[in-house]
Amino acid sequence: MAMRRSHVIRYALEQYKSYRVPNAAQSLPSWYTKGTNGSLDSWSRCVHGSVALTQKKAGRVPLSSERFPQLKRGDFARVTDGDLQVFERLVPSRVLTEPGDIEGHNVDWSGTCRGAGQVLLRPKTTEEVSAILRYCNGRRLAAVPQGGNTGLVGGSVPVFDEVIISMSLMDKIISLDEISGVLVCQAGCVVDKINEALEPHGLMTPHILGSKGSCQIGGNISTNAGGLRMLRYGNLHGNVLGVEAVLANGDVLDCLSTLKKDNTGYDLKQLFIGSEGSLGVVTAASVLCPRIPGAVSVALLGCDSFAQVLQTYDAAKKMLQEILSAVEFMDRASMEVVQENLQLTCPLGAHRYYLLVETSGSNAAHDEEKLNSLLGHVMEKAMVDDGTVATEPSKVQSLWALRENVAVALRADGCVYKYDVTVPMSRFYDLVTDTRERVGSDATRVVGYGHLGESDIHLNVTCPQHSEDVFDALEPWVYDWVAKCKGSVSAEHGMGILKRDYLYHSNTGPAVLLMKQLKERMDPRGILNPYKIFPD
């Protein structure tokens, strides 16, 4: 059945919002609460032994300075009453100092990192950001730029008492060229709001994230966010055409090009994509936005060997080509956890592995025919043991819900140790197998799921409560394993504070040295997002 355009738009722009999970609360611990829309709006997280709520109740999260006692506060000034008076002149009535107003900005989304920032500034313009940084640099006040604060490695929150610069009020869309698809906006624009503005023009952002209702484009750029459609649209290194950034000394660097081709010297904007606010504060960006697809279809496939998984993925690339938009992977443990903890229903029987293959194109009949042809081919060649195709929006969303709710379902087990890494495709599932053997019966379950098309595996290990034995078995062993097969210890979210000690696991000494030289040259006083990325 062909989708009506309104249905396609709604699916493409809304499918990654929190799904309704009927009756799920019955299987969840008492620290879950059911939201007004039937979704699970709040939960307690236990990652690496730290417990918190997504509402960021800071008192329950250990201070990062206590959790990492080896870290020492840098030789930075402390905020004085005189500083507050200056800040009030720079951003009138947008200087927050009450603990209740700041505590949520001191704790990151993972609930594992808490700073002791005492001042939150809320600029509205690039000129105000420039004035703030020029003053902070002169006084040597450390500062942390913060977007939607949806990161998982502590990169967007203070470690000690750094000044928090919230970009939330810099939320203006500056321009949109409907023909070229180039959007120019301020860094504080929430991705969901950007898509609402793009929808009437038949456009959407090139990246779709589970946190799109709160994450901001500036933070996405600063962490080089990938998302669920990276296979189709690539990462932000390719989709960001230009940035405007404020350097540590307050100078404004205008690289806000809207051109797809510009080979005049160094491509300086790339310095700010993925550098986690350590080289400058992104204040605006120009982004290339693709058309909303006219038709979306999804196939869920069951395989009983990983060799079949790789063969099926290769067949999907060959047979679907230009309409292939996502290939997501789940193992049996991932499917079991959404069935057991959330009572979601899988239309297939039990298999060792599952693939979710999505197509996005302009002709529903053509795309459905190609997807059915793929299904017939992989079943005839015994690559797949079972499969189903969905084209109606509600059924498409139901299949996506199985993949997208794995993280939510895992939290019902208690404590979750999470690792988001990339490894060579041939070793994709070996990490899960080896981890399962290493932790044995000490863990409730070890699951692997993720973005097969980008070789990005989400390794999750659960326990009823924090276990020192399990944690010691996992770290640094997981990162050592990834390094030995020449993978990356950070597929998404950056390094922050949680992964900074493992930077050399994925980079050579000369590469890290050059990174440090860039940091020292662009931020000689070290005020921008200190204690992050680099090990001591």
C-alpha cells in the first residue's frame, strides 16, 4: 500500500519520539514512572555504579571531582561578585546562580557525571557569546558550552566549577533555501523544532536522533552526531556546509558558507565538528537538508548465523542501492529484553540475529517491489530464515519500536554498563561473544545491537545492581579489545570525561600530539571545556 504524503512526513519526522509501551509499567521496577502519553518518561539509571534520574536530581549523582579523585582543578580563577556584575551587564537578566536553576545543567543525561558549576549564562547572540568568552579568557575563568545536554560521556557539564554557557536561547532559524536545501540557523535550535520548520518545505535534517526533542544542532555538530540514517545521508562532517564559532579569546570566526563546493584553503569548519567545544563555541551553522522521502518501507529479517547477517547486508546494498536508508542489528538477547520487559511483540519467531532494513524513496510501489525482491532472494539463498515487510506507517513504526526500545527495556534489569564502539565489520559480533564469556553468570544479560551499516555496536551488560566484579571485568578490557582490532572506543558522543583515558586506544601518539597542539594554539589559557578529551 502506498503511503499518503502526510503519513510519510509524520513517519519520517516523528518515528523516533518515545513510543507508547502499553502495560510495560507492570514489568518495571518501582523507580519507573509512566508519562502522560503512555511512554516511560523517567527512570533510574545505573551506569558504572552511579545512580541518577533522567530529571537530573543532582543530589543522587556523585560529584565528578569525587568520582575521579586523580583529577585536580586547573589553575583557573573562581567566580566573584564582581564577575557576576560583569556577566549581568553582558547578558542582562540571563545570569542564573540559584542552585535549583542550575542543578539540571550540572548533570549529564547519562546520570553519571555531576559538576559543581555555580553560574549559568544564557546568551542570545553571537556577540554576547563573544563578550562572555573574551571576559572569561581575560580573567581565566573556565567555561563549558552546553547544548541540549543529551550526551553520555560527561562532555557537556562541568567537572569542577566551570561557568556554564547555555545555548538554549540561540534558537533562531536564520534562512532556508528551499531549492538547494541549505538551512542556516543558530546553534541552540532543537532538532525537532528545525524539522517542524522544514516540514512545510518537504525537507528534513540529515540526521535523526532518539533525543531529537531536546538535543540542539550545535551540540550535534560539536560531537559529530550520527543517528539512524547515517548509512544514507552520512555524518555531519559531510552535511555541515559552514559554521560560525567564537574562539576562546572572543574572536568570531565566520566560516558560515552555504556552498557545497569551496576549496579555498583549509576547511576550518571541520575543526569544530566533533571537537566537543574545546576549540571554540559553535554559534551558528549551515546544514544541507535532504528531501522527505515519498515512501518508506521496512523489512525485519531473522538470521541464525552471523555469516548470514553479513551476506544479507551485502545483498541489501546490492539490490536496494539508492533507496537503502538504514540497516539496524539486534541479537536474540536484544529482542528478548524488549519482549520480556516491555511486552512488545515480534512478528518473527526466535532467531539468533535480526536485521531491520529500511528503504526511503519516491515511489512506494517501486520500493516495495525491490524490498520484496530482496526478501525472496535472501530466503531462497538461505541467508534469512524468516522475514516480514511493512509499508503502512503504523506497522513500520511497530517494527522500529523493537529496535528503538532496547535501551529502555535494558534499564528494567537494574544496572546497565553501556559501550558504544565501532569495530571492523568482520569482528562486529565477536565483542559481544567474548564479553559474554568473560562476565559469565555474574551478569543478568549481555546484549549487542546497533548500526550495522556503520559497524557501530552497542554493547550492554546488565546486573540487578552495580557489581565491582563485573565492572572490573569490563574496564579497561572492552577498550583494549576494541584497540586490538583497530576499532574506535567512541562511535558517538565523543570522549568527554568518561572516555578521555582511552584516547590513545584509537589514535597514535603523533595524532594526539597534533590535537594537543591545536588546542594550545586555539585556546592557550585552556578555558574551553577543560578536563575533557585528553588524558593527563
